[in-house]
Amino acid sequence: MDVIPAIDLLEGRCVRLYQGDYERSQVFSENPADVAKQWVDQGAARLHVVDLDGAKAGKVVNLGAIEAIAQAVSVPIQVGGGLRDKASVKQVLNIGVQRAILGTIAVEQPQLVQQLCQEFPEQIIIGIDARNGLVATRGWLETSEVLATQLAVQMQELGAAAIIYTDIHRDGTLAGPNLEALRELAATISIPVIASGGVSSVTDLLSLLALEPQGVTGVIVGRALYTGDIDLKEALRAIGPGRIQDIPPNLDFSTFA
């Protein structure tokens, strides 16, 4: 299972939000490219980058910071936030980004998603951000009536390479991942599921590793890395690649059932 550090961009800086609230942001670095190099130096094999300004504006805003990250590291990066037309997707893929993450247009323009999946095979990921099982759009500022599982099935049929599932109520809270929702989603589709939101410890990562046989192939970790609650090197030793190593001696596996 991949442990994927998150780099969230707001006004060119690396920040973390609490439950997606733009008014509750915490700045962790003025130089996101340096942060990217730090995570790669510690062993990250992939990076997750979100243009928070872009998600709100509906267009790419932090292109310069994204390009600087792409140039600073040699590992694949996946980028989301404000990618709502073909030009924006091509814009980020042309600067060295491996995969584009689509969110709002998955709900509002599924035909466009299908076109993009056909033009950029294996490069389109769908970000499904949910509140109480319903998909949120436009930078999490609006909540639709679409069920996350229904959207995932539709996007799989349209050719998406993977689904990133974020539980908004847990994002940035260190409250632990929503294992039940992830288990349900992974059982519904056959393409890979990447977990996001609430991961606070190596124990949380091990609980997600228990879902790897069901199709949860990666986990995005944000705040816990920046606060030091999770040490990336320790996390990679514990669960990657797909192996359980260095398990804490007091770990209760009954909680993973």
C-alpha cells in the first residue's frame, strides 16, 4: 500500500485545512517544493498535490507552485483542485504531473470525464469527497444529492484509473479514517481506491492495510505528517510495500475487523 504525502496549496504556500474549512487553515511552509523534496528524501514514492485556491475558483491558480514541485522531485505526482475543463487538465499534465484528479466535473459533466479518460488513459483519477455519504463539490463548498458509491460506479464505467475517497468530516482532524465507508466503496468497484482523511497514526495505516486485499491500494496522509504524529519513514517501514513490519507490540487487531 502506498503512503502518499499531501501538499495542499493556498496562496502559494503549503497549508492544511480543518474539515475543508478555508477559514481554518494552518501554514506549514512558504516553499511547497522544499516540502516535496523532504517527503521524497524520506522515501515517498508518490505525492498528492491540491490547489485549494483552484478548487474554489474553478480554475488552476497555483500553477507555478505545482510546476516547481514537479521539477523538484522525480517521483510521480497527482494534482487536483479546479480541473474543470480539458484545457486545465492538459495544462497540469504538460508540466510534469502524472495524474489529474477530477472532482466537481465528475458530478456536473460526466461526458467530459469520459472524453478525458479516453484521451489520457490511466491519467485520470476521480476525487470523491463526501459528507455523510453524499458527494461535495466546488472545493467542498456545496453538497450534492449524489451518493459516493453511485458516483464511483459511474466513473469506473467511464474509464477512471482510480478513486480517491475523502471523508470531509474527518479530513484534517486526526480522528482516524472512515473504515466502514472505505470498505463499502471498495466492495462496490474494481478499480483501486485511495483513502484520504483523518489518518493520525501508524495504527490507522495498519487498519487501512487490512483493506488492501479489498482494493484500498493507497492512503493520503496530510496533517499527521506535518504535526509529527506520523513519521513517514516509520510508516513506510510499517506498511509498504504491502508488508506489515515493525508492528507496535500493543496493537489490537480486533479493531480492524
